[in-house]
Amino acid sequence: MSKEKVLIAGGSGLVGQFLADDLHQKGYAVSILSRSAKSHPKFTYYKWDVVAGIIDDEALKVDHIINLTGAGIADKRWTDKRKKEIIDSRVDSTMLIKKELHKNGLHLKTYTSASAIGIYGDRGEEKLSESAVINQDSFMVQCCKKWEAAAQTLNIHCDRLSIIRIGIVISSNGGALQKFILPIKLGQANYFGDGQHYYSWIHIEDLSELFYKCICDINYSGIINGVAPSPLTNKAFMIECKKAIASYALVYPVPKWVMKIALGEMSAVILNSNRVMPDQLEKLNFSYKHPDLEKAVDDVIKREI
């Protein structure tokens, strides 16, 4: 029996690299869309250029597509130009895949798109399920809404479509956690303001398993909150990280105004409150390997994943 084929767009990023290895180990033939074609012992690389609107002809002849493409949310200050890049990288990549599927008469078993819990906006202590009303108009809300709207248009090109709203990914190899880890190692476990805004998170291994479920389990479809079942306040989050990384670190606040001056509008990434709950995953009896933050952080540090 031939292996099912999975194409990952955005496969060179933090989640994409882990997911590609995971799916390869699970027996899938994994290919990756990249700006440069290259040889690899485990994966097939296909070239694409979103700006030029080009994809290698063979790339989309697969059973499943997972689209993780997107310019880094917190990599650069949010100028008008950068905000356009963040949105365009997500929407244009999606629409290019759609155009090529249509042009070549291709139909997928599944299409799975990343999204982000930033779609909910700054919501205080409110518990947010997948059915929560999107009632704010900040940049991240608008970005995620356009991202998801583009993904939804691919439903005519697949048997099943899933959109995963991802929280803070717990990995030692990049992402938000890495930015938190460094000052803790230097003895400073900083929280912001009063630290009462909520962070929702997920271990990279659990996130990878969720993407796998969206491929192989027909019950996984639609909007899914990709978060662990235990969101924590910013202060509690930092305390749990400190326990796993450096118990000697001092926990103290950084005023919100400092972060707003330093980061501008992008400070919303660390100051917004997203108490996001995985209602759909609980209904599906999704089994978390890492539901506890301290243990999750300890695990990625020890294994360097």
C-alpha cells in the first residue's frame, strides 16, 4: 500500500519542522513547500513563490495539505508595511494554493490551516470557546479573520477542512517561550503590569498530534482551539516557567507602559488576555501528553524540542 502524501506549506518554521518529522515517523510521505528546492533524505521539497504566484506543478498532487505559512507576528515592529506583510503572507499563500488546485482539477482529502487565538482579541477573564463572538477590531483580530476567511474558501477543494487557532507554543527551539526563557536564565522572571491577563498555550508535541488528528480522524473538522486545558494568568505562567528553568529567578513586574513604548502596537501580543478553552478537543476526548505547564516547559528544555 502506498503512503498517503502530506504537503506542508510553512514547513521550515518552528511547528512545521517538528510536524514534518512527526508525520514522517507516522508513515506519511511528507513534502514541503519552500522558496528554494533542495534534496533531503526524508522529505521532498517543492519550490514556490507566493509573491510571483508560482508553485511547482507536482507539489499539490497530495492527499493532505497543512498550511502554516505566515510572516512572524512578533519578529518586527508593526509598521503599516509590516502589518500588510503579516496579512498578505497568510491570505496570498492560501489563495495561491486554491488557484492551483482549481487550475489542475485537484481534490484533497483534508486541508488544515493554522490560525491564532489572537482572533478573540483582548477579553479579560472571559472563557473563550470556539463559538465565542468575535467582537473586536484590533490588528490581530482583523488579521486572523482574513486568514480564516481565505482558508474557508478551500472547502470546495477538500473532503474535510480544519482551522486550528494556536496558542503560545511550548518549545525551546523558538517562538514566544524562547523569549521568556532567556531573562529567566539570567535571574529575572518578568510579568507585565499586574500579570492578571491570561495566556493560553500548548506543548509542540500536543500541537503536532492535533494536526495529525485533523488528517486521519474524520471527527476533527471546522474551528478548533489548539490550546492546553489550563490557561494561566501571565504572572502564574511566568512562575511556572521559573520553576522549570531557574528556581532562583526573581519574579517582578514590568509596567505595561514600558512594553507599549518598547513595542508599540505589537505589545498587544504579550499584554492581551486570551483565556481560550479547548472545548472541541474536550468533546473529542483529545489526549494531552502535556497538560501541565511546568512539566511541559521542563520537557522541552530537557529534550531541546
